[in-house]
Amino acid sequence: MTIPVGEVPVPAVVTRLAAGRVVSAVWNNEIGGLTFQIGHGDGREFVKVSPPHPSVDLHREAVKLGWAAQYLTVPVVLDVGRDGPVQWLHTAGINGRSAADPHWIARPRAAVRAIATGLRAMHDRMPADRCPFSWSVPHRLTALSEPARRRLPAAPPIDRLVVCHGDACAPNTLIDDDGSWCGHVDVGDLGIADRWADLAVATLSLRWNYEGDWEAEFFDAYGIAPDQARIDYYRALWDAED
């Protein structure tokens, strides 16, 4: 995800939900999805708008947000819907800034440690035995073509099953002004999987957002030694899904 540059057309659904409040585009992604902020301060809201894409189901994400909210801080769903082919998800804001906000890009050590401690909190707090969603290797392999599946090595044994974020890249952790993790966003792929599925992607994303090598700092804050075989496999699976 990146911060939009220049003027971004505001979809009609966002204008309607804003009801006269100030609107600004705050994020876009590689498939053409956009997130808009409505208002400012503690009362701000967000609307995620997505064009048709086989990997995006904002109604499903709304259900996952409702389930996850029992255990940790995620956006409160205000509404979800579809305008023709376009999906949209309207949520309340959470205090804090994305770990990929320029404020935290300039403070990489604090940001990396907050990402790691936030992910550890998610893995420890959310009950895998009560989670109705899957992000397991077999589940993910079914979405790949046969040639893509053949190119992957055999999956390593599971280390620890947890409720994974599913897209634990740096922008999806929110950080309070004191440097502490304070929430997660974009949980459309949340589900049960080996924790290394998240750890491999989270550490990979550090390279995209911060100068320098911060993996050792991340693993120290999470509280685990890196497992290169599992990291390599789950990064390969992630790349195969692109």
C-alpha cells in the first residue's frame, strides 16, 4: 500500500457517507483499491473502496472484524455494501498512526518493535480453537494454479497454530504516539495458520518500508529466534499468490 499523490476522485458512496465532512484519500493498493478518511481527530471514519477482484470480499472482512473485536483493537464496522461492481467498507477510526506513516518511517526501531509486539499480542490473545476462519497452507494452495503449486517446496511442519493477521505488512499495524502498538487494520485474510505465515511476511515488509535491516530487532521484540526454513517457505507461498 502507498499514500496517494495528487488529486484522487472521490466515489459517490464516500461523498454520501461523508455527509458534508472533509474527505481525503489516505491509502491505495496494487489492485486499485482506495481508502478514504472522513473528518479529523477522534471522530474520523474510514471508507475502503475496492474494484472487483477475486481476492477481495469486504463483506467477509466485516465479519472478521466483528469476530476479532472480541479480543483486540480493530476498526468498528459502521456499514458495508456494494455499489454495482464496487465494494465498500465503512469503519470508525482508531487512535494512532500506521506504522508506515512518515512519522514512524523516521523512527524505524520504535516502529519495528511495535509491529512485532502487536503481532505477538494478536497471536497470543486470539483463540485459534474458536476461530471460524482459515489461512492454512491447504486453504491457500487451493487458490493457486497447478503450475504454481508444483513450483513450491513441501510445506514445513507446523510450529504453532494461531489466528494470523493474513497481511501483517507494516502499514496494517497502528502505533500510538508513545510508540506502543494500538490496533490492526485490513484483516480480510485473517484466519488460523502457523504463526510463521505472518512472521515471514511481516519481516519481509520491513524492507519495503524502512531503511536498513530490522529483522533481528523484530524477532527480539516478538520473542523468537528466526526459523529460516519456515521463513523461506511462507515467503515463497506469499509470492506465488501475487
